[in-house]
Amino acid sequence: MSDEKNQKRPYRPRPVSGFPEMLPEVRLAELSFIDDIRKAFESFGFASIETPAVEEIEVLLSKGETDKEIYILNRLQADENDKDARLGLHYDLTVPLARYVAQHFGELTFPFKRYQIQKVWRGERPQEGRFREFTQCDIDVINIDHLPLQFDAEMPAIGYDIMRRRNIPDIVIKLSNRKILAGFMEGLGTEKAGNAIRIIDKLGKLPASEIGNLLRAECGMNDAAIAKCIDLADIRTQGTGFAARVRALGISNPTLEAGIDELASVMDMLRELPEGAIEADLCIARGFDYYTGTVYEGKFTSYPDYPTILAGGRYDDLAGSFINKKLPGVGISIGLSRMFPKLQQEGRLAIGRQCPTDILVIAPSAERQGLALATSRVLRARGFNVELFHMPGKLDRQLKYANKKSIPFVWFPPFEDGLAHEVKNMGTGQQEKADPATWEMPNG
Amino acid sequence: MSDEKNQKRPYRPRPVSGFPEMLPEVRLAELSFIDDIRKAFESFGFASIETPAVEEIEVLLSKGETDKEIYILNRLQADENDKDARLGLHYDLTVPLARYVAQHFGELTFPFKRYQIQKVWRGERPQEGRFREFTQCDIDVINIDHLPLQFDAEMPAIGYDIMRRRNIPDIVIKLSNRKILAGFMEGLGTEKAGNAIRIIDKLGKLPASEIGNLLRAECGMNDAAIAKCIDLADIRTQGTGFAARVRALGISNPTLEAGIDELASVMDMLRELPEGAIEADLCIARGFDYYTGTVYEGKFTSYPDYPTILAGGRYDDLAGSFINKKLPGVGISIGLSRMFPKLQQEGRLAIGRQCPTDILVIAPSAERQGLALATSRVLRARGFNVELFHMPGKLDRQLKYANKKSIPFVWFPPFEDGLAHEVKNMGTGQQEKADPATWEMPNG
């Protein structure tokens, strides 16, 4: 290396891999998406909470999720009093929720219904739709001892409501129930039921023959059992028709029956949703070990190869584990950071405005700046988002600024005494007299 | 230690010092506060951005702020490919903004007006009003080459607007201009002007005699010079009267004159604010070295001993330093995590509701659950936040739930065919017939 290269060059800002950031016009679209998610969550009466970005390592490892590539914190200037690093950034919002409910148990009202919209961090290798920092939008309900199935049905209803608000009809939320696969395996006499479920969860990603080979090799299944598993995992119905088809496979087991009944109840409670919005799909299992009943997986129907955009399920034993109580929960996570870049790439987001400004007030001249300032104040007090241009004078420059930032209206305070205020609609080009105290913004 | 004590006991969740979290009823109040801050920021046309929680260490250290106790990240399971930790959590939002503007320079519209509401982290020892994780609400404008003073006046106007929205009239935003102190020192012939400014900034925290001793010991000032400094730093006026009082001290210097003119202009532009909302206070300097002109410091007038709740200023050389351009900026930071606990402690926050629910729909019986569900849907589609109680039956239990969560209205779907819907105002106890398709919520 030459001496020149070794010389310290000034630092030039650069993106950090896996930590995306947005230009203002994209962020504006994201914020509007988040606002709609929040409105949907609140419309069902769920309360916001936030937990710290960090948890103690014991909490993060309590589910045994050591493959999540946890980031731990150290102070840059650690002194001798520093203990070993015992704090790490959370990698999801479910484990913090479980800890929160256990810690504040006596201060919460149950069923505890909360939503949480926060960043989470995973030190994984970045790929398409996978980042090291991303936003999760979670909604969960946790109750003491017993949690009615009504909530299992409410989760996909809320998920669908968000999509409806965002005008994204091309999604399907697939439902299953862990007890169906588990009971079916039990009924078949499979020894390694957990392994088998994880293998069947891959149906759709791997061909059926490959699934068969794995079940044979890893779970010691015979051809008849494999055929029944594939038949089961192949069942996909719009309503409750799945139940008869499962029973027709001739496996009898109480856990299986419980799973069928639960899923049928949940599907029935969701019958008001538009056709195609939900379906029972018995190959869905979800990776997390803590799911014990209903599971969800949402996908774009228009982009079938694109990964899951929302997911969740019921966990009967997660939250209570810290304090030795029975605290069953169910929840769903909207994968905003998964969904958003795809919608952006497909041109399905309204991206254009760089700012929330409704009206740019023109600064006609230094002498009339006071009038322009007063005009901005009147419009702002009436609820509009208003910028006053910062350099009185040159009109061209002011209109160019409005155009560049896609500000929809430009306001002209009178250039001389006796003249009227005027407002220009930058979309239509129309300009008309207006009174700042009474003007109403046209719709659209 | 006994063997028993050495046994691994199950982890019990506990708070982590410096990383506070809120119960839902407190978080609801915080969220409403944040919403108002955001509305105020947007009403002036500022755009939201978010930067990652992390920056490269070079960025974090670029201002030489090594006393901020930066947290650096390491992966819990680092492999041999891991480079030395080169990412740290941001400790403010100004340095990330400067890096953002430099990195995306060609893609932004100037003047670039952004707000940013995010968590920041400092590994300091927690004290009253100081946390290791806290929320900052920053608003800044950065322009190329020249930034009009209009923006210096806009920052405290926005700060005051937030307080007005939150019904907090008991604050004062103190303004000064760095050039006044710097030019005054220059005019006095002080050699260690920087030191002197830092000492004078402590006036109000230390007695004047102590300030005098420090100026004598650390800056070699004589008694006459010290007296002039104290006289200067003592100047506090509601309007532009400070200018005459500074000039009466008889120090002549071009930087001083520029500072007086700038501050007078800014104070003049703010004359529409209510009396007492702002004042020129010439002892204000702010700690950060990067401030070059206007500086702000906001405090509760009702709690004069409580620390600064908003602060900021103009920095002409910060953002451009990464890319060798002139990018002057001015901004203000609302110390939400500083302000909020004090307002809570003083009982000045509306804390009570545990959830955003407007209406709890009663589930009269299992048979009529479908009707109750349909009623919830109608009310929700009309924009209300609606919960349907999860266990049909026992009315007492349902009303108790509404009471505990302070849900303001309870809706009774007809218990028999032919009866009408009824709604109960939980505040007044009044119950009346109502139609879910047309009912309007009473004000208040």
C-alpha cells in the first residue's frame, strides 16, 4: 500500500448495510402507512405500549432463540465499574411483551390488549426484504387462565382491515391450528412429531416428493403415513370445508379433533370477510416453537413468490413462564418493512410530496413580509400545514420551490393595498380570489 | 454463600436502570403529547425523517463529543468474519441529521426542513430527568450557503406553539446570540474567550462572585472586565431593549454588533408571541461548541429549578463539514423525556384511560353474539374505537371491565328482538336509546 493511501482521508458519509433510511418523500408514505396501522389497531380498542430497545440477556435468551443474532451493548468508554455486558437489543416485540406482562402483572387490566410499533434489530446478513434494523407492528392480547377464540378471529380481521384501509385487496391470510398437525402426527404414531411439522411447513417451498424424502429420512415414516401427511398438508379451503376433508383421512385423535373444532370456529367467525381474504391452509405451521393453537401467515396474492408479509399465532405458555402463571396470548405482526419495499418497487405507493405542507405562502416583498407572516398564521390556526417562503421577492423561485416539493396550493397575499388574496391550485393551475379566514381546501 | 443461594433460580423480570417504560395509561398520555408535537412540526411544513439507531463510530465522534458515553454494538455470537465493532447507538439527532444531509445532499430540496422524533441512548448514570434511553423531538432547517434569520425566529415560535397546544403557558424561551458574548470578549481583549463563555453560561447556577473568581483564575481577567461581563450576562429584556443596554457597556466590536443586530431581528419577528413567552437573556450560551449564532433555552417558569426542557441554536459549520460545503442550520429540540415526568409528577397530565376505546359493546348472550359483533362493526366503520366484550353473559363483569379501563361509553345491543339499542354514558350514568348507524358521541 502506498503512503498516500495510508494517509487519513476525511470520513465520507455512506449507507450502513442492513440499516436502511428513507428520503423524505418515501418516509412520508411510510408514516401514512404506520398511521393507518395504528388507526386500525386503536379502532379495536388496543392500547399502545413501548418497551425499551434493550432487554437483559436472560430475557432475550429465555425462549432459547439463540439464532436471532442478538446485538449486545458495550459502552465505548467502559470503566472498571462496568459489569459484563448484560443488555442486548430486542430482536422481536413478543418476548419484550411477555416480560412486560410478567413484570407489571398486578398493574394491568386483563384481557391485556396492546399494540406496539417499534424498531427491532437482528445481526443477520441483509437480503431482499431482510434488514438488520426494521419496524414491526405487533398486536396481541393476553389473558389470565383462559383466552376466548374470539381473539383468534379478531387478529386476521384487524390484519385485513389494515389492508382494506391501504387499498391492498390482493392479500390472503392463511390460517391453521398447530393442534391439527400435532394431533395428526400423534394419531399416525409418528415419534418425531416436531421435526415432521417443521418439514411439512416447507411444503410450497419444496416439492412434495422432497418433503416425502425428508419425512422418510428424518422421521422414519412409511409411504402410507407420508401420503396421508401430504394429503393433509394439501388441504386448502375457503370456509370450514377443511374439517370434513381432514376427517376423511381417517386419523382419530383428541388433539386433532380439538384443532379442527378451534379452526372451524375461527373460520366461521371470519365469514363476513370478503371471499378470498382468508383461507384454511393446513400446511401452515410457523417456525416458532411457542405457538400452541391458531397460526397465521399472510401473503400477497399478486406476488406469490414474495415472502410472508404478516404472521402470528396463539401461544398459551409464553407470557406466564416468567412468573409461573397461565397467561395465554394470541397476536399478529404486520411486517411493514417486508411489505413496504415491495409495494414501493411495484409503484403502488403514493410517493411524491416531500413534505406535509398544504400551502406555500408567497413572500411578495420585504415590505409586505409582515402581511405574509400574518396570513400564514391565520391559515395555520385553521388547521392547514403552512410554509412561508423564506426569501421575499422573486416569484419564479418561490413557485419552483413549491413545484419541487409538490406543495398543492400557493397563496398570494395582496401585492398592493386594496387588492385581494389569491390562491393557486398547483394541480389544476387554477387561480382565484380567496379569504384566508374562510377558504376551504378542495377535495382530492 | 450457601449452596442454596448458588442454585440457579428462575429469572424474574425487573426494571433496567435508566431504561424507563410506561404503563398503558401513561403511554397514552405520552402518545397524545407526541401527536401534538408532530402536528405542530407539520403545521410549519417540516417533513419527518428517521435515521437508523446506529451510526458509524467515525460519525458519532466527528464532533469530538467523546463524553456522551456512546454505546457500541457487538453481536452476541460474533464469528471470525466480524470486523471490530464499528457501529454505535446515536446519542442525539443532530449529528445523524448532519450525516444524512451530507449523504443525500443531491436528493434533497433546500432549505431542507425536517423533524425527527426518535429514541437516543447515552450510557450516563441515570438521575432525575436523565435516562439512558430517551425520546428527542427535534426540528431543524438546513440551507445551502445562506440561511435567513426568519428560521431562527420560527424555531421558538414552533416551540411555543407546542406548549400552547398542550395548555402549558408557564414556560419561557430565553434567546441569545453566540456572537454577542464572543464579540464582547474580543472587544474586551480576552484571550481565552471560549473558556470565558463557558463560565458565563453558568451564571444562574453559580453566584456572580463565583463566576468572577473563575473568570479571574481561568481567563486572567481584571476586575473591570469581570464587572462588564457580569453586567452583560445580567441583561434580560422582553423585547429588543437589550441592544441599548449592551451598547451602553461601551464595548465596540463588529462581531458583537452583528450579534446584537441578529438577536434584535429575531426578537422583533417574535413580537406577536404573548408577553413573557420569550426573552433575550444574554447569559445563555449553551454547551455545544458548534453553535455559532442564535441560541435557545426553554424552562418552566413555575419550576425555576427544574432543568432546561427545550434547547437549540444555529450551527453554521456542522452539516457541511462532511462534504466541504457551507450548510448553515438552525434547530430546536423538545426534551419530551425531560418535560413529561415533571408534568406527570405535578399532576398536569390527563392520565386515566388505559386504552383508546370509545365504546365497549356488551355481549348480551352467546345467542346474540352475532348481533353484538355486527353492531361493533357498524360503529367501528363510522370511526369509533370499539371493543366487543369477549365473554357473553354476566353484565356486571362487563361494566366492571369498562369502568376499570375508563371506557367512556357502553353500548347495549337489544337483548330481545323488537327492543332498541341503548348506550350508556359512563361519566354521567345517563342511558338512552340509540341507533348505531347514526349515534353521535357527545362532546367532552
